Amino acid sequence: MKNWFRHTIYIFSENPVSIFAVILFLLYVTMALVGHWLVPYDPYLTNTDIALQPPSVSHWFGTDHLGRDVFSRVVIATRMDLGIAFSAVALSALVGCTLGSLAGYFGGWADQIIGRFTDIVMAFPLFVLAMGLVAAMGNTVENIIYATALINIPFYIRVSRSEVSVRRNLPYVQAALQSGNSHFRALAMHIFPNTLPPLMVQLSLNSGWAILNAAGLSFIGLGVKPPEAEWGIMVAEGANYMISGEWWLVLFPGLVLMMAVFCFNLLGDSLRDIVDPLRRT
Amino acid sequence: MYKISSKNFKGKWAFILAAAISVSSFVVADPRKESLVVVTASGPNSMDIHRSGTNRPSYQVAVNMYDRLVSFGIKGSGDQLKYDSNVIKPELAASWKLVDDGLAYEFMLRKDATFWDGSPVTADDVKWSFDRAVSLGGFPSVQMKAGGMTKPEQFVVVDKHTFKVVMERASKLTLPDLAVPVPIIINSKVAKANATDKDPWATEYLHKNPAGGGAYMLENWTPGQQLIYKRFDNWKSGTLPQMKRVVVREVPSASTRRALVERGDADVSLDLPNKDAKELATKGKLTVSGTSIDNTIHAVGLNVDFGPFKNKKVRQAIAYAMPYQKIFDAAAYGRGEPMWGGTPGDVSATWPQPFPYDTNIEKAKALLIEAGYPDGFSVPISINLGFAQWTEPTAILMQESLAKIGIKTSINKIPGASWRTKALVEKGLELHLKNFGGWLNYPDYYFFWAYIKGHLFNSMNYDNAEVKSLVDVTLPMAVDNAQYEPNVKRMISLAMDDVPLIPLWQPTLEVAMQPGVSGYVNWFHRQLDIRSFTKE
Amino acid sequence: MKNKLRLIGQRLLLAVPVIFGVVVISFLLTRALPGDPAVYFAGDMADEQSIQQTREKLGLDKSLPIQFMAYFNRLLEGDLGVSLSTGQSVLFELKSRLPASLELTLIGLGLALIIAVPLGILAAINPNSWIDHLCRILVTAGVSMPIFFTGLFLVFIFYYLLQVAPAPIGRLDFLFLPPPHVTGFYLIDAALANDWALFKAALHQLMLPAITLGIFALAPIARMTRGAMLVSLGSEYVKAATANGLPRKKVILIYAFKNAALPLLTTLGMVFSFLLGANVLVEKVFAWPGIGSFAIEALVASDYAAVQGFVLTMAMLFIFINLLIDMVYTLIDPRVGN
């Protein structure tokens, strides 16, 4: 454990970018947790008299077409976006790892069926599948989470399957089985924890993905319902105002969204370095 | 081979890329002076207005490529040209008269009109086309019915250039109904040559191959992309248009359309969002024409089948709770006619007209308490995603305001395709936003469609026996009839009091044009009539 | 070789249940879409009766399994139905739009390769230097922005402000008519017809959307190149080659890169699939008449035949591409099958 910790410090010290990513991540999580109490204005309060005003001292990010404060909306959107991302990723990791572990451990029919299921899901362009699901089920936040979770499941199936099948025949697992542990116990208690590190990488990368996914859905009109604040929908709507000169509507949510995804991507990269230096990409 | 010198490496590639882009942007010699380039949000999905499933943008084909017997006149001047619902002028029919005690119209067709293939237009073609319109069913037949035309027997060929329309009862709507896009005159010889036993009306053929005698012919149609018109130089049914070639291009993104017209790459941009129209008008470089759309209102519908809305006081409470000015500013950007703040008791026989409600939260609260809902209730607001530009800000502002009187709402965005089913067929949306507009500019026509139980645009399920009988009597009645005005005033008063429909504002149709371009006419069908365009 | 052929055969066989699964899912998905196609087909102002008649005519009143059988049978005949929103047969739409999307995606992929592969190699040669970090930041930034935002931003800067890029109105400017149809790829068709002005015009319109897609593809390609290069640079045979005095350039490009190419190939397949999905958003921004924009309109309009056709086509394309890559991999990689 101590070695692992030292190893982590070493990786980070070699890589200042990773430190930056971690700090950013913590910042976002903090914003998501306490943002609602710290914002200067009610993010839902409209005031058409001051609509579409550029950034100023009283409104740092300006106001939108209904006179709402953009800064407040961007901050509280953090909770919505991170919420969607983490829920979706957690859900798909849960389902995907279970299925993948079963496939990798038991092999045979389980493996074949789960393999085909994965192939089928992966055969659809991911975003298109998400689009179709949300259109069919309705654009509630829950459905967006489910759709995003579904399209990410194959990744977890693949990763956990390969990790589990590699470890399955290792001596320590055989020992655990012989000392009376059931298959499931062996799988859950002995094998699975060791498969976590590569999974962390996926979790991080997929979180960034989930946010972009939600943004894409908003762009085609399938995003969260108004008046909810979500980065993607603010960028999608704000994009229409670029030509007419109200640049602040798209720039600030866009930057914040980009930094969040950026941070998740970098984190994923760094975690990959920590996990397996031989496979550094 | 790659030069692995890290210094100029990336710069080199960036430069090459930029050079490639700029080099390829040389200017091509411009035959654009002879053509007009129009950009719209969506294009036609058929060349045949009588076909089922034909979308609204397809109506432009009926307007530009086919003639009708008559058309409406044009009023206004400069860039505020609009169709005149009070003037019927000749198109294919050079003149007409009322015969048979006012129960039939006899039209004398012009003798020099020909179809694109040179063959003369005769009354037989008119009869075949009108028979088709009433026989194919769906929207065209319903529209013909509005003018009292339902059976092929009503259409009589008197001689080669005389055509008679027989009515079952005299109606002021028959003649105007002949000027709408639906009763087009098709080249029946060409159509019949391409008909089959299974398809006697040649719907397969006419779907992609228009066969008409209108001012413009089809040069090229790429569905989903563009439609190119070319002028029919032998058109006789009106003044020959100036533009020889008109390209109508589909560009779904509103901001791209704005960029195109600002940069000069497009001559005309149709159906601008109000915000763009306001800003472009202020900037002054482009001509922006924004005239109100007749007989149309953006309104709130209250479904009387929904519990709380059964009570008139609840409906009135909501009418008092609407933040009218805020909505007008944020959704209409001040363009249009406000439809609130009328003087109570002061009713005229025009439609639309401002209703006697204003934003008054106190009064709204009091009415709700009177109605027995001191704690309010919950209801979803349903809006049409296809019109999100005005429905979304309106819904958000409504939501905020209704919360003040205790009505909790959530906003449901319903995609265009399902809207029709949910709002108009099932009529199950409790609180919704609507934008119906009647083609024939009479209040009784609007009421027929929107206030009679069971009729398509009555998404509120409103049922009032008095209104119904008034509409039944008034619809065919001539405007100069002594009973007409009092009936209409009474209808409107009832609508104001019962308020199942809360008018917000009368919208405008906004068009932006390059400085040398003029001749845009605002038509009730909201599609582009390219026959009047001129360009310097 | 026989082993390899057998492996390929096995893979083909495995694809069959997947294809069937895809067909079932695309059927179910579109039946789950909101909206009633019968209402749409019955037309404006239809009443209950004519809607019911239309429903029967379309076969929508039958049970789901029966509808599926009918759908499947029509599929085998090549009948994908008619699109409500464009009025054309779905097959026709797909045939004309697929080349548009493919052309765009391939050019975008090409552009990404030209930039990302050298970047990846560069980063691998100088691991952990500032070059490495810069590469990582740049490519990651590219993939961190919503793709429609990148597209709109490029349009805003290069078309609206700087006026060096053409109007984002699709594959060709107003003045040009498409080349005579051979492949559907305007660049190829224009070249075949010897119409170089048209070629230039088509290329001109392709640039901005292709760059948008390319920016998005930089990251996975660069990352994979870097990773694969690092592995092969650290391998025994490269060390041997260097020890034997071979020139550095030759070692890198020929020995190391050739072996890095295999994993890169697999990534390419994944990136291509990825881009086809992202196409949907890019096409909306640039008014590109490809299957992506077709899909969005169809989805929002509940144009069920069009959505079915689209989803099916995309899935088939994926399966085909993955099969292709699998086969190429099997054939090339000497370690497989022996």
C-alpha cells in the first residue's frame, strides 16, 4: 500500500498536468456540492428588463435571453451535469462489471451470450442509440442517465471480462476456491478488487463522455427540460446567439463544460499511468 | 517524409492547412444577377399538395407552379406588401359572375393560357383537378369543404373556356376558398397519361413531377436540400415575373440563415426568428419585412376536460396571471400585435382583438380562492418543440408567474410529429400553447375551427351551444348582412368571458432581403410566393 | 493460411446473430417512438375514422410480432418503406445520403491521421518532455469540446468573421449542380467527369466540417500511436536494430512504426465508428445532407421508417467495418492463427 502511494506521488510529480487535473476535479466536485448556496442570484429568476446583457460587475457572466444570471446558472449546472455523469457511469459500471465478470469467470455459454449482447449494443453508433432511447422514452433526466448508462456498458463488460479471465486461473484464486469459497465469493472478494485499477480509467473517461453526450442530446432538442440549468443545453442554445453577438451565452458554459471534460480525460490518462506504466498512452 | 524537428513541425502543417483554405476561396464569375437565392428552414416533401402526408413547405409549389381560378389582391407598399383578403382578382379566370340565383359561380377562363407543354388550358382540366381535390380526402378535401365544395357533381364544364361551380347553399367563403393553394389546375392530359388503374389520380407521378401552367416550372428538386424554379416564359395569368431562376435552399439552422443573408450569400431569408428580425432591422443594412399574419394568434389553451379548468373562474384567474408584457418582450421581441389589455365591454367585430385581461396577480389569486383552489394545483405545460423559439421562453415565464398564485407546473416539450396527435387528435393536453391561424380571414372561420366541439383545432374541448349555433348561422353569411356583425360580436364576447383560449399576441411573418431585392408579399399561407420578386 | 480462413469464417458466422439482434432492436426502438404515423399519413385535418382507416392500411393495428414479421419480410425484399418527412423511399434517401456522410468522415479521418500520427510519434520519441505534455493537452482539448460547438465556432470565425471559408450550406454552393452519379462521392465523381471547378468547389465545402470531425478524432489516434510506439520502441528488436547501428530515422519509421501500425488499425476502426456517430451533430451544423441530419429530422418527426432504415444502416456499417478490420488484422498479424 505504501509503495502504491509512493508510486502515485512519483507519477504525479513527473506529470504536472495530472496535478492540475486533480485540483480541477476537486474544484468541480466542491462546486457541485455547495454551489447552490453560494450563487449570487436565483438561477431561475427571470427579469426580461435586463435580458441579454454582456458581462458586468453585477453579472459576471452576463444575463441570458430571459434575464437570468448566467454565472449562477453555470454554477448550479455543475450539480446537474456531474450528477448525470456519475450516475450514468456508476450504473453502467455496476451492470457492465457484473456481466463482464460473469462472462470472464464462467466462460462458455455465459460468455457467448454476453459477448453477442455487447456486440449488438456496440453495433449502433453510440450517440445514435442514446438519441433513439431518449426520443422513445422521453427526455427526463432519468432517461438521459439510463440511455447514457446503456451505451457505456459494453466498455465495462470488455474490461472486466478480460481482467477476470486473466486472473481466473491464478494460484491465489485456486487456493481460495479450495479453501471452501463459493465461486461468487471468489469472484467478488478475491478477483474483482484486483480488477479495479483499469476500471478507474474507464470510469474517468466515461464521465467526460457522459457530459458531452448530454450536451449533444440538448443540441438536437432531447436534453433536460427547461428551466433546468445544464451546461450542454446552455451551450446548445447559446450557440444560436453567437452570430448576433451575444458571445457570453455560449462561451462561459462552453468553457466550463470543456474544462470539466478535459479534467476527466486527463485524470483518466493519469490513472492509466499509475495503473500500468507499461501501457502508458 | 516527416522532418522530426519539433520546432517548425506543427507550424508548417498549420500554415499549409490555412493556405489550402484561403487559396480555394477564389470568387467565381457570378450568374447570380439572374437568379434569386432563398434560404428556408425546411423544404417541400412533395410536388403535389393533394397528396396525403404533404408538409406545409410543399404548399409553395402549389402557389408558384400551378394556377388557380382566382387569387387575392395585394395591398400595401414598399416592403410591407400583404395579400388583401377583401379583394379577389383574376388568375386563370378572366372574369366570373354569380348565376342560378346566387347558387353558382360561372368562370370565364382566359383563352390564351397554356400549360408548360404548350397545350391550352381548358375547363376539362379544371374539372379534373377539382374532382381530384375533393376525392383524394385528407386535408385538401377538408379545405375544399370549407368553401362548400364536396362533390365532383358541383363542378360543371359549360364549354371549353367556361367552368361552373355549383354550391349547395350560398356562402361568402366559396370564392375566397378558390384562391387558397389547394384548388390548383393540373394538366389533366399529362396526369391521365401517367395514371394507372390502381392510381387513377396519378398521385405517384405528380408527387415528383409537377404538371401545371403556373408562372414557374421545376428545374431541379433534391428533396431535403433544394428546389430550383425556372420561369415559364409563356405565363399569361398575371404579370410575367422578373426572376428567371429561383433557388430555394434548405438550411435548418436559424443562425446560419442569418449569417448567410448578412454575408450576402443569400438574397432572401424566410421566417426569421423575431430577435433576428428586430436586430437586422435596426442594423439597417438589409430590408426586413415584418407584417402581422392575418387571423392568427399565439395563445394559451386551457383544456376544459381537466378538473380545475372546468371552472370558468380558474380560467379567468390564469388569464389574469399571465405575464403578458414579459412574454411579448422575451418571445416576440416586441414584434407583433399585443392581444391583452383590451377595455372590458368594448368588443368589435374584428379578429383577433385584445382580450380584456391584464397581468394582475392579486385578482388572479382572488379568483382562484373563489373557485375553491386556495392552495392552487399542479398541471404540466405542454409546448410544441417545433416552435420552441417562442413557446419555450413563454412557457418559462408562465411557469414563474403561475407559481405566484400557487399553480405548480412542469414544462413538457413535445416533438412536432406527436404534437398533432396529442394536441389536436387526442385533445388531451391540459395546459398548452397554440398558434392556429385560419386561412380565410373571417372571425367566424376561426371560431369554426377552434371553438366548436370536435373540430380539429379545438384543442381545449370547449363546448358552448350558443357559440356553435352562432357559428353555424354566421359562417356562410355575407359580411354585409345585418346580422353578421352582432353575431360576431356576441361570439367574441363569449370567448372573452369563457376564456378557454387566452390570446397572447398576433405574430408577424419576418423576412430579410438584400437591399436590391423587393416584392415580398406576406400571404396567409405563410409560404413564399416568388412571382412578385424583383432585383436590381 | 487455412487456419486464418477458418478464423475469418468463424467471425462471419458470429456476426449473424448480431445482425439479427440489431434488426429486432431497431424495430422495437422505432415502435417505441412517440407519435402516431397513422395520424401523419392521414394528413392534416383528418378525423378519427380516416385515421383508423390509414392505420389499417399501414398494418399498424396488428400485433407486434406480426408487424415484425411483415417488417422483416419487406426488409428481405429491400423495401425499407417511405420517409414521411422527405416523401422519398427510405432506400433512396439512404443511397443518396450515405456517400455524403462517408465522404465527410473519411476526409475528416484522413486529416486527423495526417496530424495525429506524427504527433503521436513525436510524443513517443520524447516521452515526458514538454512536447509530450503539449501534445497531450492539445489533443485532449480537441476531444473535450462538444463537437457541435467546435463546428459552430469554426463557422463563426472562418465564415462569419474572417470570410475565408464558404457558407455552411451543404456539399455544394448554390451555383453548382452535382456531378453525374458514379459513386456518390463528389470528389471522385467530379474527378471522373474531369470537372475540376466542381472538384474544387466540393473540396472547399468539405474543409470546415471535415476539420471539425478531425479535431474530434485527434485524441484517440494520437494516444494510440504514442502508446503503441512506446511499446515497440522499447521492444527487443528495436533495441537490436539500434545496437546494430541502423540510422535512427529508419529505426523509428520502419521498425517501430510498422509494428505500432497493427493496434493503430484497430483503433482506426473504433474511431471511424465513433465519427460516424458524431457525424449526426456535424451535419446539422453544416447543413450536410448526410444520413446523420436525416436521422435527426426523422427522429424528431417520428418518421419511423426513416429511423429504422437509418439505425439499421449504421449498425450494418459498423459490423461490416469491424469485420473488415478483424479480417485485415487476422491476415496481417503473423501471430494470429498459427
